[in-house]
Amino acid sequence: MNSIESIIEQEKAVTYDQRNKQLFSFYTLTLIAQEQASRRLKKRAGISLLLIVAFLLLFLAPISSLIEGFVASLSTLDIIDIFKLGLLNYGLVFIFYKFLKKRSIF
């Protein structure tokens, strides 16, 4: 915030000969809003990147053993088990969708 305040102080010190001072103040406030939005976007992108890396580190290593167990159990799979897996998958998708909708990401 210090850079924004210093920009405002610098702009107050400079005199401009302009016909439309409201347009100039709108332009300056737009530049400040763009800087703040850029900082928020960079912060959110960094947090998202860290969360993705943490997710991959936590869940990628043990997933190979889970896949091996799943493939081994496919030989004894019947229609009821397929229905249960489908129901579980659609349930998880519904829960994640509601969670993301509540947080207004989508």
C-alpha cells in the first residue's frame, strides 16, 4: 500500500493543465485498481500453484498402490460393483460442485 500512497502523493504534488480533471482522476484510480487486481491475481495464482504441488506430493505417491489394488479387483467385478462405483463417483462430483459453487469459484 505504500507504493499506492506514494503515487497519490506524487500526483498531488504535480500540477496539470487539463480540461477534464474528472477523466484524469478516473484514469489514475483505474491504474491503481489494476495494480491491486494484478497483485491479488498473482497471490491467488501462487496459492493455487502451492496447493496443486502439495496435492500431487501427498496423493501421487500412494496412488500407485491403490491403482494396483483396483486393477487386481477388476477380475471379480460384477454389475452391482460397477453401479456402486458410478454412484460414488457421481456423489463426489456433486459434493465438489456444491463446494465450489458455494465458494463462488465457478
